[in-house]
Amino acid sequence: MHRRQFLSLSAAGVATLASSPFTAHALEIGSATLRTVSDGNLSLPPGFLFGLMPQEELGVILARHGIDPAAPITPPCNVTVLEDDGRVVLFDAGAGDNFQPDTGLLVDALDHIGIAPEDVTHVVFTHGHPDHLWGILDDFDDLVFADAVHMMGAAEHAYWTDPDTVESIGEARASFAVGARRRLEALEGEVVLFGPDEEILPGIAAVPTFGHTPGHTGFRITDGAASAMVVGDAIGNPHVAFAKPEWPSGSDQNPERAAKTRARLLDELAGEGTTMVGFHLPDGGIGRVVAEGEAYRFEPVPEG
């Protein structure tokens, strides 16, 4: 474990707190502080994201962003931490040590900003994919955030705990179902379930963003007039998702429904000017959606 270091935050805007190998990004929401820390990055075959898309038009978009369509996609994994009134709320728990070799940094990243696992009061899940859920268990199958309340949407929890999911999810994701069910069973029925549009904690409301998974949920954080939205994987990349939100992505379990959700979210966020946090977006995932004709772009919030 790295020695704990308490790092000061900018009073306004977004601050970057950097010291190798971890970088944290911070945003003030009223009296609350929202930070993102890195759990590492994934490595995905390009076909996993892009295989369902019109390839010729896709190539133009990827070239515009300097992306080699034949190279692995390596999106960052940004875990959101909200601190306010004695609460330390994690949105997702990272991948742990048993998913991909470049993930599993969360505990050390939290330690770097002075947060120990026992300090975490709540773990709130956007969905049950490995890079969001598997980090709740350590190498000894003990709960990492043992003192925290774990919370998940009722529809998402029912999906991953259903023994039939492993048969219906498809061979490529069967291990996701096995791993999710084992980890949720480790919580021994102590997961607090919530419905769509429910205020799950003071100042934190669930936003249904179904499609990436059957019960995928975003979260709107509000303090007075200030607000931000944690979107998880509902907006999963900074290029094609913004340029062509209506295109189906192979990363989504229900590509058609996810595309409709993505288009709605982008339209709402651009219209409101609400700051958003994306799990796989650059610059810590904190930014705004800017409309550009029929498309959008991701604009990271500048450092304060």
C-alpha cells in the first residue's frame, strides 16, 4: 500500500491532483466534493465496440480522433468518489485483481488521496459488469469495503442474481454473469435495492439509463443549485458515442435500447449544461456535453 497523502482541493472548478502513478480529478458541487480516481484501464478488441457500426463512416470518425481501427481500445476506468457531511460514497467498485491486468488500482488510488476502505460509507453501483462490480472482493474473497452500505438498482440486481442469466447472456459474457452472481451472493442479501427515479441518499437520485445492461442506472447529484450526473457506461466513449449516438455498440447488451438512452442523455445534458462524469471518458471523465449540429462532443471541464 502507498503511504496515505492528504491532498488539498481547489476551491472551485476542477482540480487535478497528480503524483505518479495516480491522478485524481475533483469538482465542487455545493458543499460536496466529487472526485474521480483511476482503477486503471481496459484493453478491448476494436470489434467489441465497433463491429456493429457502418465501417466506412466509422473510419472517418476514428481518423478524426487519431484512433487506429485495428488497435486495441484502452479506455480509462474512472471511479467516482463523493464526500459530503461525513459520507464517502463510491460510485462503482472497480474491477479488483481478477479481471484484466491493467485494472485493479482502486484501493491504492483511494489511499493516495487519504481514503481507506473502512472510510467508505456507501458503494453505489451503476451496473454489474466486471470493471464496476468485481472490486468488492479481495484476493481472499473478503469484502473490500466491509463497513459500507452497498446499493444497486432492483432490476440490475435481479438480472445478475438470476441463475438463468449465465445461459441467456451469451458465451462471450458468461463469465460476467458467474462473477457478478458470486460477488452479489458474498454480500449475503445485504444489498440495498432501489427503483428508477428514486432518491437513494440525500442529494443523490437514481436515473434509469437502461440498455448497456438491463438495469443500468445513472445518478444525479444535487446540492442547492449545483448538480452533476454520473452516467456510468451509458455514454461509453468520447468519439463515436458523441458523433453518432444512434449507432449500435457491441459493448451494450441491448444495443438498440442503449442507443436510444444515449441519444436522450446527450440531448438532456447538452441542453441543461450539466456537468457529467463518464466511467470510460478521458480527463477523469468529468466534462460537459456540447451540441454540434446533429452530433455532440465531450468537453472536459477546465482545471480550476
